[in-house]
Amino acid sequence: MRLRMKGTPYKMRWRAKELSLALIILVCTTIFILTWDRSPTLTSTLPSKNQLQLSPEAAAKHKHSPKREETNVIESGSDSKLIAETNNVILRGNTSEQEEKSMEHQACDYRKGKWVIDDRRPLYSGHGCKQWLAPMWACRMMQRQDFAFEKLRWQPKDCEMEEFEGSKFLKRMKDKTLAFVGDSLGRQQFQSLMCMITAGKNSPDVLDVGKDYGLVIPPGGKRPNGWAYRFPSTNTTVLYYWSSTLCDLEPLNILNPQTEYAMHLDRPPAFLRDFLDRIDVLVLNSGHHWNRGKLKANKWIMYVGGEPNTNRRIADMGSAKNFTIHSTLKWLNSQLPKHPHLKAFYRSISPRHFVNGDWNSGGSCNNTIPMSIGKEVLQEESTDQSAANAVRGTRIALLDITALSQVRDEGHISRFSLTASPGVQDCLHWCLPGVPDTWNEILFALI
């Protein structure tokens, strides 16, 4: 008797298909596992913890989650109106590994970044750069014993700072002239650059060409109104002209050594009018001389339209400064089409750090510990809104150094000044080597 098993051939065929399908899946899985670590294409298609996207609300919360540090900077005197409150400067102590990685191919905002320790610093010796560096700013020649401030380098947040080299600067500025026009902080930047170019070494081949720009000691004067030096190897000229207020000064009586001066708020310095066609990179600055004491001591009288100023709205120090800066930059902007080779910068104000008084009333800046205020600046706008407003709508660039300098209160000459009276500290000017070197590194990157 034979038994018939209905459906048996069909079940066998179905099981065969199942086995084949399972075998295919097993083979594919094995290949996938073996190639997982070897294939960048496979790994790049999967989100990692560093690639996760946050919602706008969560991103904002995450961005501002680190605790902000107190700045403890006290501004005093009329200059407190020149700089925005330091609460606008975001200071942080830590940066994530993601932020530390390469930041190439992104637009660089040199205002944002942090100070980092770099044992390769300083860029020149405060002992050795005697040819260009004034003794009153060479803190290595004073009684100061701590020099940790020389070891800091500015690291922009979204890019790498181009490394400064004297030879690279001279090559970039071949057959060109760079001019600093401004106050004593501009002079510090000028001396800093000369030390940086020469690495602080004696350079007898550099030519003094001050006479070519009228920079000679005037009759009865102690020093010229500036200096100009030329590097013969590349025909590069670097000069400084003293103009603390960036307006034209005219003696009212040239025959009287004690004469008063017309301070023409609506005229640029004669030096700029006379030599602008010979300048390729121009850096202007002003700010700290705008006070009644300076005007009285220098016998300067405000003039507008060729006459003594009678406009009370302009007579105020802050208003007079803004009026003058806007007037000079407006004139400079009008000249740029005639000088297409010219790159013009207006440098924002260098911050003071007087605490518990001003320079003549017991103010001090005794801190010597770098980054005790903070080390990172993440603000979106300039701390010096006056400077930002002055360049707005022009082709003059803002060299914005205020916020990054604000956190460097330990870098001033302080009580070690060679020229101040006992008990008087210099919390305005900087030790060199020091903070102004960074201003020049940024300028070098921008040109």
C-alpha cells in the first residue's frame, strides 16, 4: 500500500529557497562586517556624535552653556565713553576639541579667538632690539622680573594666524611703503613692527629716509614728528608720523615760540595730504589725547571752517573726536579712487587698565598673571563702536584690536615705568615685546 504525501515537493522547494536566501544574507553580512573599518564611504554615511545637528533652540543653549568669567576691568576718566562695557566681551576658559581642529577655508574674523601659551615667543628680544625700541617701553630693561606675558600668542577662532616672518613681510611689501599715523600707541605699533621685521637684531643696512618725508627735528625741538626707514633689499619703507588727533595743526603765529595752534577739526593732517600718493598701506589711530588737559597743555584751539569753533555740539570732547575722525576718514575715502594701490586701515582704540584711579590720581595695574581676566573673546561686534561707526560705509578697513587687548591687563608697563613719577603707573602703554606685536600680526595677515 503506497501512501501519497500531498504537497511534499512544494514544501521541499520552499525550504530550498529559504536556505538559499539565508545563505545570501549570511554572505552579505560577512562582507559588510569585513569591510566596515576599511571603507571611508561606509563610515561617512553614518552620523557620529560630532555630526549630530542641534535644533536652533538647543544649539543656542549649548553655545552659551559655558560659564562666563568676570572681567574686573575698571575704566576711568573720559576714556570710559570711548570703549563699550567689557560685559560685551565673552570670556571663556575652555575650548572643545572640535574647535581646536583645523579651521581652513573659512572666513577669518580676527576679533574672535583666544590667547594661548607659545614657548616660541617672543618674536624678538626686549634686550636686543635697541636700534628701534625706546628704552621707556623695553620692560626687559626695567626692574620687572616676570615675563610670562611675552609667551602669549593670539589664536583666531575660525582660522590659523599666518606666521609672521620678516622676510615674508619684506617680500609682500616689495617697492611699497607702510605708514602709521597716530598717537604714541601708533608709535608703539611702529617700533614693534621694526623689531619684528629685523627679529630684534642690529641692522646697519637699513636706511634712515626721514628727510624724504619731512621728518626732521624742527627748530627748537627735541625730536622729529616721526621716523621713516627703508630696507634696501626690497625697497620697503616703514614710517611713523605723530598725529595724536588726526587733524591739521597750524601755528597761529609762526614767529612766536609760545604760539597757540589752530586745531582744524575738519582738515586731515597736512602730512597725509602731502604724502598720500607715496603710501601703499596706511594705519590710522586716535583716541587717548582727546581730553581738556592735553588740549590746554599743547595750546590747541578747536577750529572749524577756518574759524574758532562756536558750535557747542562739537565743543564736547567726545563729539569733537567723532567729528574729526569722521571728517578725516571721509576725506581719505574720497581719495581712494585716485590711489587704487592704497590699503587703508583705522585701528580701534587700545584699552587702558587703570584701577582705583587714573594715571594722575593713584590708578594702578599691578596684575602680572596672564589670562587672569580671561583668554577667549567671542563677541560679534566691535567693542569700539566709535571706530566701527567711523569706517562704516567706506572702503577703509577696521583693524579691530580692542577686545583682544582688553583681556591683557598684565601686559602694561605698570609701575616699572622709567619716566613716571613715584607712585604713578603707566596702564596705557604696553611692554614690548607684547600686545602690539599681535596687532602687527593681524595687519600682516590682512595685507
